[in-house]
Amino acid sequence: QVQLVESGGGLVQPGESLRLSCAASGSIFSINRMGWYRQAPGKQRELIATLTNYADSVKGRFTVSRDNAKNTVYLQMNSLKPEDTAVYYCNMFIMSGPASGLRSYWGQGTQVTVSS
């Protein structure tokens, strides 16, 4: 069984920064893809960042990084704007063993609110 646990959300003012973390635990052989999504009220969940690609709305302000030893992915968010307010989810495609297929896992979601 694999579990993703997110942390780091909260309430900040415009222009401030936050760093989200997403740690995977359990039976992990390899992690093939890591990404961050967000879902604002009344909107669909959208992909905003992977290790190599960023949505235009966050490009230049958000950075994804990973710590392979900890099976953890981070989302550094700088220059936050009110329109960044959403629930943020991490997603990983994980193999639990050398012969197992890839399976998609989601974090529980963490609220980020940007407001003055």
C-alpha cells in the first residue's frame, strides 16, 4: 500500500511564499512521475507543474523539486497571488515492485489561501 501525505498549506498575504511537501510512503519500487495540481472553488482540477513543465499561470513563480532519498516532492510557491487560492494536490505514478505496473496516487490535498 502506498500513501501520499501533503503538508505546508496555509493562509498568506499576496506576495508571500509557501512551500508544499508531498511524501510518499509504503511499498515503493520506483516513482516515474511527480506533479502538482490545484482546484479552485467552482473549477476543475488542473495540472500546474511537474519537474519539467509549468502552467503559464505559475511559470517563473513556482518551482518543483524532489528528494529521491525521501520519496518527497516539493512545490515552492513565490510571489503568491489571490488567484492562486485553491486546494493543492500532489500526484505520483508509482511502481510497488519490479514486476508491477504503474499506478497513480494522490495526496489528500492542502488548502492554500492568498488574501490580504
